[in-house]
Amino acid sequence: QAQLVESGGGSVQAGGSLRLSCEASGLTYSDRCMAWFRQAPGKEREGVAAISGDGGTTYYGDSVNGRFTISRGNAKNTVYLKMNSLIPEDTAMYYCAAYRSNYYDYRAYWRIQDHYTYWGQGTQVTVSS
């Protein structure tokens, strides 16, 4: 049974940092694009960042570019999201997702949620001003 488990969320003041982790099990991990999405109350879920299967290419949403960094540890089937300079607008539930296997079109389509096969349950991030 494939599973993605997120951790690392919490409450932080504006300007602070957090690192989210997502551990994958039960799926072929090393060749999949992995991504983080988030959903704030009353808003649609949006793509935050994605990383290629080999970890060599990363993609970011405009609102987090330069502040967030996505990375992966292949040996541990884990993907990370380091979030710096957090602002209240970053408050949301953050979800880890695994792209459909054997598809390599994520460069153009990483933001499309329907292209992801597996999702975690989410971890809450709250940023206070």
C-alpha cells in the first residue's frame, strides 16, 4: 500500500523558518517527480514546489520562489521543503504528492493536481504576524 506521510508543520512567527518532510513507502520513489502543494482556508489548493526524480531539477510557485527550497534524499525515500522568511500568507495545510509513474512531462505540468497519483494527509503550517 503506497503511503506518503508528512511531518514538520507547526506555528511560527513571520520571518521564521520550518522544514517539512515527506516519507514515501510502498511506491517506486526514485524515478518519480515529487511535489508540495498547499491549501489555505477558502482557497484552492496550489502547487508550491516540485522536484525531478533524480533531484536535479526543481520548480517553484511564484509566491515562494527564493524563499522555499525543495530537496530529496533518495536513500530514505524522503522529500523536504525548507521554508524561510515565512509570511502569514504561507499559512495553509501542506500536502506531499507523488507524480504519476513513468511520466516525464512534469516540467510543463507539475502544477496539475490530477497528474499526481498519491497524496499525503497534510501537515498544518501557521504563520503569525
